[in-house]
Amino acid sequence: MRTATRPGRTRIWDRFAASDPGLLRLMAGLRTVGAIALTLAVLAPLGASKTHLVAGSISAMAATFAIKEKQQRQQAVTLALGLVVALAAMSLGALLSTHVVAGDLFFLALIFAAVYSRRFGDRGTALGLIGFQVYFVSLFVRAGVPGLPGLCGTLVVAFVCSALVRFVVVPETPERVLGRLRAAFRARLAQLVSAQIELLDAGPDRVEKALEEVRRHTARLHESAMMIQGRLAEGTSDSATAALVQRRIADAEIAAERLGVLILTARSAERADTLTLHLPNAPVPAASDRLRAQEDTTATLRRDLEALRLLVLRPVAEDRGTGVAHVRNRLLGYRDEENLPRASAAVQDVFRGIGETGRSVLGLRLALDGPQDESDDTPSTTRSREELDAEDIAIARAEEAEEDAHDPTGWKRPTTRTAVQVSVGSALAIVGGEFLSSQRWYWAVLTCWVVFLNTASTGEILVKGYRRLLGTVLGVVAGALLASLVGSHTWTAFALVLLFIFAMFFTAPLSYALMSFFVTAMLGLLYTLLNTYSTGVLVLRIEETALGATCGVIAAALVLPVNTDRRTDELLATVLKRLGEVTGAAVDQLSGGPAIELLDKARELDTALDDLRSSTQPLTHPITPLRARRQTARYLVALLETCAYHARSLAATAELLPYSKTVAADPRLKGAGRRIAHNIDVLVARVEDDDTEGVAETGPSLASMLETARPGRPRHDRVTDRVLRHLQRLDEGVIGLARPLGVPVSTPTDTASRGPAA
């Protein structure tokens, strides 16, 4: 029984670890709950009142979640400064409790300063958040001058407990975080390979579901790669190691994604368009009779994909004997033409994809786990190692690229604009909240504050306010039920509060409405502890939340507004520019131009695409009444994701040129890339309204332009064949963007009968 359940538990844990890359949400929840529990454990024996217990709990929570810096020394400095800010905020809250007008004016000034301080980085953001949150605590517990010494002592206890949990009980270092992110990347990579196996075996009635799983796991793998990218600088010993890990992660991601495309292509009767892998609601190609007829080949494919998945998951420490070496050598052997099985060209491409993915896994294992035993290497494996070693040397010699971000000034600075908007919205919330309740008006201010966090346009604020209101309404129902069940059982209530706080932090990145639900349910229990609970109080919470969200939307719409369409256009133009930069630089290098750092450019494209995806949420949300715009936004983002994939693949291939024996530059590619560059420039000009007369060009396929390769030369022995497919799909994707953006497409006369490439 034990041996049967252990693999099941392992699979469950692998799925959990992959769903929470690096266990970041789990560790955040544990640190916060641990800080609160320790604070309660210290205050309770000292005879602290319920008011002090509640104040200590909220202060410990704020001191823990506000600090986002990665190095422990920086965290300690911020925590010490945060205690000073917290003591000042609590003192002023108590002193101004009897001066309504002065207190409200100071609260507005504090809100402006807290938001404006974000421009000073993580430390400024943390100190501003702590100041706001502790002042809110003073209002929540109705702090007065007589009780100020006790509350200040409670703050000291809360911050000390937060420090103990952060640095001793649940220590968190960049190296540990990066290590867990690496493990999560491996788990997600293995899950993607498993989904690809399901796609290979899926019958006609299950293909659509299997393909959706491949899409989902591909997106999750990319998410893990982006998270690792953000932790490399602090989590590695030097810049060369960071660059090496970045390169190996990118190689593995691109190779695995390409393998999925090749499997999909092999399943189709015709060469399937790779857009199918990315576009929503795209038609699924029918299963290939040719592939299913070759049962032996299919079985071999399945066996090798299973071997690839196990190779991804297996730690180097367990590589004993010749079994793992044999599997690795077999997979890497598919990189040589003579080792490919007799099958159709599409199926052979899948085996080549397995070989390239096996090479990327070998590079990943070398980068993450260090040197390995080479005694059982075959010539194919030795060649792969030599290529990886050459890449390592080139990466070590590469100079670090410097970033010079332009920081706008004045009212155009995002922090300044947001600070003004939040201050105006909070002023409206204070006035409106006083009409609803002279004692709990601060709930409206809190909602107004929260809806502006991590938002940049009026539409995003509207969607966030809607989600907060929905979560609040559901939380009120749960809070009323729990309050009636808990009654006067203090420690039962505190235990449920801790549970809800953990759930709040664990679900925050996943669902804002769900997080708001746990916050409101927790507040119902806190009111019970303070003996101020009533159904009317929770109903008032809904009214104040609706008022605060409304005030936030009004302020965002009327004060220095950032229109959703304008922001989306700006981000769309940025994505197109980054796409043009990556594609142009990659094609130039593939054509024989000088070598430059391409992976950094590719990651900048990914970051810009993530920003665009977030900004389009108001346009793609189910409550959006404009269905045509919603479908257009989804289409644009999906098509840009496809273009980004092909651009990343071009960049990864281009970086192989300086040290690969099988990839050589082809000067003809430069001409093939000119049309793509021109069309991207036309799209950017149209989005930025600089040129509304530009016309996108289409014509013969890029593949047909380069069919003059020397006869007898191996098909997969040059860069041309590898790059052509990506260039062709990128050309089709860019032309596909022209229609929804209103850019006319011209077709030369000699290809008019064939129609546009899109």
C-alpha cells in the first residue's frame, strides 16, 4: 500500500509545485501566517486585549507582505525603516482621532505620499504600503492617545515577529527561490511532454481537448521561464552563470514548444498551420491516416517521448548505470540524419524535434547540475556536448548589455499621475463614506486605494473594482455564517482568520475576486472578536466597497485619465517594435551579420507582450458588452503570441551560428526578411497614427524565394531549412495582424491569382 501511494503523492506534489512555480505563493502565505501566529503567541501570554491582538495581527501581516526585495540585507533595512514609519503612522492616527478634518487631510496626504513613493522602487513601495496600512489599523481599532503606548508596543512585537519568521523560521534567499523555480520549470516541462504524448495518442473525439492541454502547458512553461528570468541576477553567483542559465532555459522552452508544433503537424493530413497551436477556437486538424498506419513508428515516438519526460525529471544524482546514458544517447542520435527511422517527412521532423529537445535538456542539466559522466557517450552525444561547451565559452565572454530606460517627468510619470488620481478618488470616498457611516467610512477609502494597485488604465480599474465588489458580496455571506457559528470562541476565530489569510495570499495572483472573498470573510471574524459584529456592519461593507470602487473609476476617468484604448495602442506599438527588433536582428545575424545578444531582446518582447495581455483584460472580460472588440482583442493577442514564438525561435537559432558545426549563415535570408520588417513598420505607423496610408506587402511565400539551394545538399544541414518555416509563419502572422488593424494589403500582379499569404 505504501509503495502504491508514494508515487501518487509524488505526482500530486509535482502538480502542485508546477501550479505554484518556485512555491512563491505557498511561501508567501506561510510567512504571513507564521508572523501573525507568532505575534499572537507573544501577545496572548502578556494579557493583551482583543484590540491589541487584532492590531498586532494586521500589523504583522502588513510588515510581512509589503516587503518584496530579494536580498535579505535589503529586507532587514526596509523592515527597520518600516517600523519607524509604522510608529509614526499609528501615533498620528491616535493624535488626530479627535480632529476629523485634520485627520482626513493627513490621510489624503499619506495616500498621495504612499503611492508616489512607488517611484523609488521596492523599498519606497513597501514603506508607503506600511504607512497606509498601519494608519488604517489605527482607524480600524479606533486608536486614541491613552492607548497609544500599548499599541506602539504591539507594533514593535509584530515587526520583531515578522523579522523572526522571515529570517529564521521561513528563511527566503534568492538562491533558494531560484532553485525552486528551476525545479518547477522541470516539472512544467515534463507536464508539457506528457500533454504532447496525449496529443499523439488522442483519438478524433479527444484531439481538441488534448490540443488545449498542450496550449495550456506551453503557456505555463513560458510563465516559469519568465519568472526565472526575473530572479537570475540575484540568485546566481555572477552574470556569466545567469546568462548561461537564461540561455539553457530559453533553449529548452523553444525546443519543447517546437516539438509540440511538429507533433501537431505530423498528425494532420496536410502541413498544418502552426497558428492552430495558439489561436483560440482554431479548427483542429484531422488525424493523419499515414501516421496511424505506421503503428511501429508511432510506438517508437511514444517510447521516446516517455524517455524524454523521464530524462527531464530525473536528477543527476540518480544517473547510475548505463540505462540513462543509453536513453540520452538514443534521443541525441536523432540529430543525425542516418539515425532517423524510415517514415514520412513530417514524422521524421518529430524525431528531429525529439533530438533537439534532448540536446536542450542535456544543456539544462549541465547548467543546473554541473558536469556529468561522459564515459558512455556516443559520437552524437559527444558532438552535442562540444556544441554546448562552445556556447558556454561564448556566453562567458559576452559583455553585459546595459539598459537605459527613459523615465518621464512631471505629470506624465505614472507614479505622479496615479498618486493624484488616488488622492482625488480617496477624497470623494471620504465624503461619500461619511454619509454612509461616520465610523467606517475608511472602507471606501481602502477600496479606492486597492483598485489602483497594479492598474494603469480606466478599464483595468473598472474590472478590478467589479471583481472586488463580487468577492465582497460573497464574503459577506460567508462572514455572516461563520460569525454565527464561531460566537465567542476567540481562538477558533483567530484560527479561521489565519486560514483565510493564508488562502488570501495563496489565491491573490490567481483570482482577485477570490482574494476579496477571503478578506471580507476574515473581516467578519475580526468584527466578531472586537464585539462590533452585526449583519448591518457587513452590509455596510458592501456599500462602502461599491462606493470606493465607483470613486476610483470616477477619479481615473476624469483626472489625468489613461484611456484603455490609448494604453492598449501604446503597448501594441511597443510589442510590434520589439517584434521587429528581434526579427531584424536575428535575420541579420542569420545572414552573416555581427553577433549580438538576442535573448535579452526576445525577453523584452515577452515582457511587452505580457503587459499588453494585462491591458486587454477590460476588452476581453466577459462583462464587456462590445463582443466584436473582445474577439478582435483576443485574436490580436493570440496572433502576437504566435509571432513571438517564431521570433524567439529565430533568435535561438541565430545564437547557434558562432559555434555550431551544422548551422551556417545564408546571405539570401536578409532579402527574405525585408518584407517582414517593412510590414511591421507599417503596422507600427498605423497604430501610432503616424502614417494612415501605409500598405502591407505580400507575395510569393518566403520558402519559394529560397528554393535554389544547391542540389544534393542535405535538407536539414543548413540554417535555411530551419529558419524558413519560422520566417514563413512570421510573415503570415504579420499579414494576419493587418486586417484587424485596418491596414490594406497589396498583392503583386504576378501572385494575384494565388491570393494573399494570410
